[in-house]
Amino acid sequence: MAEKKQPEQKEEPGKSHIPTFNTIEEEAAFWDTHSIEEFADELELVTDVKFVKARQKKSLTVRLEENSFEALSSEARERGIGPSTLARIVLLEHLQNREQKKRASG
């Protein structure tokens, strides 16, 4: 049986084969199934690395009814993240949307 040929993709010089991601979840899913070694020809040695101290973060305890916590945990599992991470994502998206609405309304 003849093997199906994939359409040839013309490569643009200097263009990375590493895709651009819309979300951290999308990027995590990509790297779960790929190795950086696949892109070794795109890597370059960096010698002037500078580390910046991360800003201090505050923690917040949120009390949820059991059914809300279970729903949050279930969705987090589906996304491959923890419930605290999902709660932080949802909260930050809400605050960002609120800020955008404030700017738009003047």
C-alpha cells in the first residue's frame, strides 16, 4: 500500500517551527507532546542571562461550598492544572475584563 505524502510546507527563512500559543494551557499541551530537542537547530547560546527577582505575591483563602469546589476541581483536572491555578486564572481574567470595560466606558 502506498504511503500518503504530506503536503510540502515551504519554510520561511528565520521563522521558528515553535508555534505561537494563545494560552498557557495550549503551550503546556504542546510541550507535553514535544521535546526541545526537536527544535535544536533553532536554539542559540545565550551568555548574558540576568535574573530578576520576582515580585512578592499575596495569598488569599477562599471558602467554597462543596459542590462549587468539586466543579472547580473537575474543570481543573480536565485542563491538567490544579484548582488553585484555575481559580487564579478565572479571577485574573475577571479583573482584566473589568479593567478593559472601565477603560472603554471612559
